[in-house]
Amino acid sequence: MNVAGQIHELEGILEKILFRDESSGWSVARITELSSRDLITATGTFFGISPGDRVLIRGKWVNREPYGQQFQMESFVPLKPGSLSGIRDYLASGFIQGVGEETARKLVDTFGIDVIDIIENRPHRLTEVKGIGRSRAKKIHEAWKDHHEMSDIMIFLQTQGIPASYAYRIYLFYGREAARVIQANPYRLCFDIHGIGFKTADRMALELGVHRESPQRANAGVVFVMGQISENGNVCYPLSALVSRAMHILEIPEPKVRDAVEELAFKGELIVIDHAGKSFVYLHALEDAESMIAQDLKALMKVASHLNISDVPSAVRWFEATYEVEFAQEQRDALASALTEKVLVITGGPGTGKTTLIRGITEICERRGMKIHLCAPTGRAAKRMCEATGREAKTIHRLFELKEADEFGDGQGKRTLVSDVLIIDEASMVDAFLFSRVLKRIDSGTTLVLVGDSDQLPSVGPGNVLLDVIRSGLVKTIRLKTIFRQALKSLIVINAHRINQGLKPFEKLEDAQEDYFFFQRENPDEILQIVKELVARRIPRRFGFDPFREIQVLSPMHKGTLGVENLNVELQALLNPDGRVLMHGARRFCEGDKVMQLKNNYDNGIFNGDMGAVMFIDPEKRIMDVDFEGRIVRYERSTMDELAVSYACSIHKAQGNEYPAVVLVLHTQHGIMLQRNLLYTAMTRGKSLVAVVGSERAIEIAVANVVKARRYTLLAERLKGLL
């Protein structure tokens, strides 16, 4: 009896490969199970074997509509054929070029059970078979050798606990050298192969005989920990804290870790900087990015601006009168400063006029023939700039034509953006790598205006650039506090500012728009049900918002009943239950799904945070077409890790985006993620509607929690000239 979900082993003959994705090795195969003689369908990475091969496969039975029951292979071991007929079929299966059924029959008839040994070890004897000369004998031997090298590598990798899917990626990356490379330095896997972590590489290393306290292991562990630290947003880290974390993970003495840091610093992989009596450790690329930001920003400020507006107050008054805008004095000061300062930061919360100021700078400068460029970190933010100003706005990556190599390159030899004014909106999202690339590519006479909300969450990538620039005092900063009169009617705007001041949001307010709602529930299952009702029925029916294009569910965390992953499973089943399905590991994609890009893909021109819709799926070919606002991108198995269903997403991932309607899930189970700047960021993602579903206590905790997780950077100190 085939029980779904349980692990089974079965022995069979590979009859046919129905489909193989050459980029990943994932295949759909027909296998004759030897014990029952049943012909079964199996899926997995069948690499290094060919039709006719006898295999032992391990995996589980799954039911996949509309295809029925299939065997999902996790690992396999090729077995030698057990009979002369099996050997004949094996040789005729096609993996040896030029050996078909007739030649295979002649080989078996001539050499019998010894034929495989002769092909492998005594190929000169193959010339005893009529029709096989020396050249053909050599080709048969080489084809056999190539085939079994691949097989041997796959077996070696699987015996080290690496799933077949990862084993194929490893073989593609290292080729025939895979086994040698891994045996020499198994830690390369966690740095070279996406999806293989340090723990897997470390387990392999220890099994291969690497000593627990060896310098090789200590070095790899320290680099791994520094990678984790940068993924958490830090540009550098205190040496003492790094040593402590590495000791805990590696379980080795402190001197071994310090020796590793010293050796890595000597090699240039790490940079150690002393400041204020403490030592801070950087990955080389991050130290380079931070030092370049400080150097290039200072240099930019020393060069005179291209702008030369003789009567700035008159220009400001002209904009107010022409576009019927009534500025507060601080807003007039911000507009005037943008026309006179070489570098300026404009920061403020929702409704304080940041977008109107961008429009004012644009109108005044273009009226005087100046060349102005508008950009933002995300596509949605750039689109908002375009709508607000009526001018073209691009993502930073597209404006500067950044490529993958630019993330860690020095930017030398790249084209310079010739501009009189460059405005970057949502600047709080710009990380250290990206800002260093921008500064390397702008003309020295360009006026740079950074616009953003410094109270929002910092960038997903390493650094806290906007806040560090403000803290340095090097760049003039205008803080907008006065809320535009029309914005004061919005409960979203009012409550965002209340949260920022440490006050609970109003549920209702006389004369205010009904654009904020709170649904008090304590039970997670009840909260989930309310969210589903709001998205699928109540919000579309009352406000007319489309559940796919205009409503976004946000959650502070990924795991749990109220985490992003489960919310997406529930909402996908509710909103998009039908249509063709494509499984990619645990991810289930359906035609019509709302999806989000998870990393920059420079080849496709799609970047982290971009949202799209699945337009087409071919389950057999394992391909999927996604529409990113008119840009159609094809995904194959090798790139599907970059994509996630996104009916719900984390608040961090929502940075820089604005949605017509936001449904925010908030509960005490979200624990340490309940922070003021997180709630503030979530509240400001909704343009016309925000509905919070959850616990009042969770809101109270978030509002009161002003302790922000510290990000270690020394950019402010560098800008102050202290380093």
C-alpha cells in the first residue's frame, strides 16, 4: 500500500525521461518497479543516470492533481544491471553515443557478464567485436567514463546528506571537480551554492575529517557569522561581539576565533577598524562601500552646483501661486534649500508635503531649463513620483543601469549621470551598497536631494544611510512637522503621527475620514477568519478595491498562524483556488496569483520588492510567465526561488510601497517584532484604507516599544571626520 507522506524505498528500472529541465536537472520519469512490475511516475533530479539504468530510489508518494499519484524522489543510487538482458538494455539506453540496440547485443553476445568490466578497464578488447575499431572503442570508453563520473559525483554528494536537487546545482557549478573541491574545502558550498547553509557544509566537513578546531573551520565560521550580521542590516560589528557569536556557533575556544579574524584580516577578507577604544570588523566589500560613501559625499559637497537661481524666494512664491499651494514656513524653507544647497535631506511623516516639495523643485528647475532626474528604490515608489510630478521617474537601478557586478564592484568605468538635480525619494530604503554606487555615478555639479521618512524602518540591506547622514550633521536637514490641512482629515495620517509620538491610534474621530478601522480579536483563528472576510468580501463590497491589485495584507513575521507564509496559503486557497498549478518545493504557484520578486535579477530587469501577477503556467515544462506592470518575465525552475506568492507580505518587504488598502495583522504572538517604527511603517503603507485586525494589547506593546534594533555602522563618524 502506497501511503502518502511516508518515506519509502523502491528498486526499479528507469524506462524513460518524460521531461527534464536542463537548468536544474528536475525531471519527470517513468520507472518500472521491480517488486510489482508496475510502471510508476517519479519526479526529482535524476541526474547521472539514463533509461535502462537500475536504480534504488528513496522518497514519498504524493497526490498531484490532475496527474494522480507520483513518487517524489529525494535521493537515488544507481545499481548495476543484474542480468544479461538488463545489461543489454542498459548499454542500448543511449548514454553511450553510437551504441544502439544492435551494438549492445553484439557486445553482450561477445563478452557476456564481463562486458561492463571490459568497457571500463580493458577497452582495447572492444575491437574484437565486428564493426568496432580503435577510434570507436575509445569513444565508447570515454562516454562510459563521463557517464559514470557524473554518477559517482551524484552518489558522493547524496551520501554526504545533500539532496539530489542541490547535488545537481553543485555539479553544474563545479563540474567534474565537484568531489575534489568539496573534499578540499567543503565550506565553499555555503558561499557558492544558493540554498546550502553553513550547518550542512559544516556537517560534511566534520564527516570528511576536518578537525573541529582547525583554522579552516574557524575561518569559514567567522565569514559565515559576518554574512549573517550583514544580512541583519549591520555594516560592521564589534570584534568582541563577533568573537562571542562565532564561539557559540562553532563551539571552539576564543583564541581560535581571534586567530581566524586575524588571518582573514591579513588576507583582506575582513577589515578591522579601531574607533573610540573599540575594534569593529567589516566584510571587505562593506568597508569599501561605507568609506566610499563618506569620501564621495564630501567631495560632492565641495563642488559648486549647476543651479543658479537668482531670486529663490520669488521662485517659491511663484510655485505656491501657480499651483495654489499654501506652504507652512518650514516647507518654504525646504523648497528654498533645495534650490541653494548642494546636498539636502528632507524628512517628515505622512501628510507633511514631501511629495508636493518634489513637484515644486521639479517645476521650478525645469522652468529654468535645468535637467532633473527622479528616482526611488522600488518600482511602486518611482511610479508614485511619476504620478505626482507628471515627469518620468525610474528605479535607482534602472536610472543608473546597474548590473549585478555593480553590487560589489568599485563602479569605475561606469557612465556618469549628467544632471543638474537628482531627487531620491524613499531614501530610508537605500542601503550602503546602493548609495555608494549612486555617488560614484553622479556628476560632481549635481544637486542631490534625499527625501524620506527617517522614522520608518531602515533599509532591508546593510546600513542606515539616511539616518547616518542626518546624524552626521554634515548635510543640511529639513524636518517637516506641519501636516497639510487636507491631510489632517485622514485618520491614517493622524494615527501615524500619534503612533510616532507614542500614543495609541484613534478608532474614530469627529470630522475625520473613515479610512482607519480596528477589529479587536484575541484568538488567532478568529483573526485569520476576519482577515479573509475583509480581503475577499467586505472591503471589495464597501470600498470597491480589487483583492488582487489593490489590497495588501501585512504581518510582522513569517511563521505561525498569523505569519506571512500561512496567510498566503489561506488567501491563495480563498482567492485563487482554480487554474493550473506549479509546485516549486513547498511553494504553490497558480495562474492569476499575486507574486513578489525576492532578489535583484539584473538580467530580467526585475528587482527586490517588485510585484507582479502570474499570467501563464506550463506544469510540464516547469515554466511560468509573470506580468510586472506590462513587463513579462519568464521564470524557469532555476529562477523560481526568486519569487513568492504575496497576497500577504512582511512589513519590511512593504517598505517603499504604497497600497490603496492595507490589512494589518497584529497579535501578541508577534513578540519582539512589535515595535513602534514597525507599526508606524505599516500604517503609512495604506493610501486610502488601513484595517488593523488583532489584539489591542499588541498595539499598546508596539506603540510603547521605541527600542530599535541597533545597526552597527560608522558612516556618521566617517562623515564627521572622526575616522
